[in-house]
Amino acid sequence: MAISSNNARLQAVLDDLRSGFKRFLLVAQQANERRRIYRATVWELNNLTNRDLADLGISRSHIRQLALEASQKGRANEV
């Protein structure tokens, strides 16, 4: 009896660890995707000329903020 009780507890702990690790991996993947979007957006906007940015109504000082907003756009659908 004691052995099966210990096995059940051990199995429950292992299941909790597995689910926690899966959640950790999911959050890490989502953070990596947000970083990728942020970097790509900053790179693309920085490569535009001042004239192109002005045509879009974007100031160079706002590029990082716009990239941050772009990277967090789909965040409500995560987790």
C-alpha cells in the first residue's frame, strides 16, 4: 500500500513538473517570437529614408515604440 501511495504521489509531482515545463517552453517561444517581430520591425523602419518615414507619418524617435506595439499586438491571444 505504501509503495503504491508513494508512486501515485511521485507520478503527480512528475505530471506537475511536466506541465510546468511545457508552460515554460510555450512562454519562452512566445517571447522569442515577440523579440523577432520587434527586431524585424526596428530593422525595416530604420532602413527607410527620412522622406519615406515622413510620408508614413513616423518620426525616427518613435520607431522603437512602434516596434514594441507591433510585437505585442497579438499578445492577448497568447497563453
